[in-house]
Amino acid sequence: MLYTNLKHIESAADHAKVIGDNENVMICCGRMGPMCIPVYGVMEELEDEFKHVRFFDMEFDNPESHVIRNAPECRGFMGLPFTVYYKNGKIVKATTSIQNMTQVKTILEKEFGAPVNA
Amino acid sequence: MRNGGIAMDYDAIVIGGGPAGLTAGIYLSRARMRTLILNEGTVGGQMVLTHEIANFPGVESISGFQLANIMKKQAKAFGCEVRSNVTIADLSLDGGMKSVSLDNGETYHAPVIILSPGGRSRTLGVPGENKFKGRGISYCATCDGDFFTDKEIVVVGGGNSALEEAVSLTKYASKVTVVHQFDHFQAFEHAIEEAKNNEKIHFIMETEVASFVGDEKLDGVNLLNNVTGEGHFFQTDGVFIFIGYVPNTEFLTNKIELNKWGEIVVGSDMNTNISGVYAAGDSIAKRYRQVTTAVGDGTIAAMAASQYFHQLKSKTNALLIHL
Ligand SMILES: Cc1cc2nc3c(=O)[nH]c(=O)nc-3n(C[C@H](O)[C@H](O)[C@H](O)COP(=O)(O)OP(=O)(O)OC[C@H]3O[C@@H](n4cnc5c(N)ncnc54)[C@H](O)[C@@H]3O)c2cc1C
């Protein structure tokens, strides 16, 4: 169980619904470990600012997270967390291992645009 | 408190929200000082990198993440404001009123500053390191060890962390080669012995990693023998790097006295060479770096800072009465 303040994706069906229903989605797939916790923290912080993006986490050890673990864009990833960005249901960017606020913000702004009232 | 470009005044600003900074925040707020903690990353600092803290007195065992959240809750309960994931763009420590500006244009002023930016793992800084981070290079055995099940890996370093993590990685890897730059280890005898007695662990001494090689994923490392000067390619599926610690004090260069390792020089009250500026935790010049020592430093810094602040306030009040 990931004890973050993010919304959790529990199943592949949930995952399909989330990326199907929302234009811009960021999902961090990890554990409660030192490389993952900072990324959840950054996402929690950015949730208020990037209102046009939906932020979720998914537990890496949940068998249903194969939808992220086995995504072609995550091939060769060997560092947690796997963080995946979806636009209209398609992966537009994926990163492996820890990312800081600046790195995440740069991707969000590039792929989904800057916050409207920024 | 977000101020959208307008300056805000506090009694004290703490830079860094690890155990040292959070403790300072608790003490300063309890002393009724309006206190702001500014933290660059996730609140808790290196504590959140620790799966289990078993040596914090009074708590038998707790994850670093949980302990950090309790400390943050305590600080906030006393009225301390905590801002995480901020970037400090400028810092002025001169004069009675110090100022801290963030990269978003916000500026904060206070007569008291406590510096507790802690430290981070050292990186090798050789070609390919950034490219293969998460694609074969890792800094966390407990996080990424299982990606290397039945694979051959390298551990770089010769201190306690390197040797302990090398042993723990043998749970997954079929072979672990420790690459160390010197002819001896800087680790406790028991850690050396345990690593040497593990048949999955091999050693390449007096050798450094010169670069990482691969295309999409890491294929190996170029090693350089420090004695002969000869280089050779060493094939490996993964590399774990544990080569020590650096203080996060680059932003303090030429602003405060640092020693040759970049650590903040403090007196017995955690006072720095600048009046009203104190420092605590892993970023100061000291020998032992633990959560308990960071908490102790934070306590001393906050108590000394609080005394300084109240004396300053009394002097200012006396001056106002005389006018
Ligand atoms: C893997 C690991 C395991 C450990 N295990 C233990 C253990 O079991 N027991 C134990 O007692 N100790 C342990 N330690 C050591 C302990 O975590 C540290 O000694 C302690 O966290 C130091 O506290 P600190 O507040 O000085 O600094 P840190 O914990 O490093 O916190 C500093 C904070 O300041 C922030 N910061 C840095 N620069 C800036 C800036 N310019 N502006 C604003 N904020 C900034 C950082 O983002 C960070 O949040 C461990 C350390 C590691 C890495």
C-alpha cells in the first residue's frame, strides 16, 4: 500500500479508465522507497498548480501494474520509480529513477502546457 | 505563506527541512518566534532515504518517512510554516535583517537564519553517469536490487555503505565486484570481514571507474588502474555507487565561513561567523552524522538563536522607548 496523499490506481481496469477519461495524466509507479517518495512529494506539491493534469500513483509490486512495468516506453528501466505521462491515453514521456521538482515541471510544461493562471 | 513577489517578514527562517531544520522549527515556534522552514526537496531530507531507523531513542523502529512526517506535524502544530520543493535563488546574510529570495520571485526577511541544508550522496561525475541513471546505474540497493537478480554487478566504493550494500546485493546478484580506488577500505573491520567472506563478492582495488559504456542500456564500465595507469573495459549489467557524502553548501560559498570540504564552520552554540546566522546538522563541520546528532544540533542552534532574537528585540524596544 502506498501511503501518499495522491489518488491511487489499484488495477489495470482503473488505469485504462483514468487514461481514457483524462487528457493529461501523470502516474508514478513505485514503492515507499527513497527514490520514489521524493517524486510523490513533488507530485503532491504540483497538484494544486497543474490543475489541467491528473496525478496518480500505482504500487510497483501490484501485479496489475504490468500496464506500466511492461510498457514499451519503460523497456530498459532499472530504477524505481517508473513515472509515465499520458496525453489522450498515449504515453508521451516516461522516466526512470528519482526526479526533482524542476525535472518534473519541465516535462509537465512541455507535454501538457504551463498552468493556465501561472 | 505565498506572497506573489511581495516581501514577507519572519522572526526566523530555517533553510533545510531535514531532522536538524525541523527540530529547529519546533523549538523556535515553541519560543513564539514566527518561523518559516524553506526546503528544497521533500521534507525530511535524508531521513526519508532510510527504510528503518532503529537507533532513534524512544522509538523502537520507524521508517524515516514516518519519522519525518511526525517531526513536520510537530513543527506545524507549534505554528511553524513549512514550504517544500522551493529553490533559493539568492541569500543575503549581511546586516541585521537577512533576506532569502526564491526563484519564483518571493522574498522573505528575518533577523535570524538557521542553515540546515544537510548533505547528499556523492556522484562519480564521469561520462555516462547521468545517461544510465535508472538504466543500469543506481544509488539505492534496497530500491533497485531486485532488477539485478541473477546478474553480475559492480559496487563502487570502499566505505561502510559500499561494503554493507555489496553484501545485501548478493541476495539478488550472481556476482558482485567491488571497485575501490585505494589499496585498503575505509570501513569497520566487521563490514570488511563480512564482504571478504562472501563468496559472491570479488574485489578490484586501486582502480577507478573512468566512464560508463552502453547504448540504450549499460553494457559495462571503463576502469582505470591508479597504479599502472592502464585502462580496461569491464562488462557488467549494473553499477551501484556508494562513494560518500557532500554537504549541500554550494549556495553558501562566499556568504559564510566554510572549511575546505565545504562544511559550515560553527562554534559551540552552532553560531557561524555571521551574527544572527546559526547552522545545524550534517552540513556543519563535525565527525558523526546521524539523525540524533542533527536533532541535537538543531536544538542548540534554535535555543541560541532564540536568545539572540529576544536580546535583539529587547535592545530595539529599549531604543524605541528612549526615542
Ligand atoms: C541511506 C541512509 C541511511 C541512514 N540511516 C540512518 C539511521 O539509521 N540512523 C541515523 O540516525 N541516521 C541515518 N542516516 C543519517 C541521517 O539521515 C542524517 O544524518 C540526517 O538526516 C541529517 O539531517 P540534516 O537535517 O542535517 O540534513 P538532511 O537530512 O540532509 O536534510 C537537509 C534538507 O535540506 C534541504 N536542502 C538542501 N539544500 C537546500 C537549499 N539550498 N535550500 C533549501 N533546502 C535545502 C534538503 O532537500 C533536505 O531536505 C542515514 C542516511 C542515509 C543517506
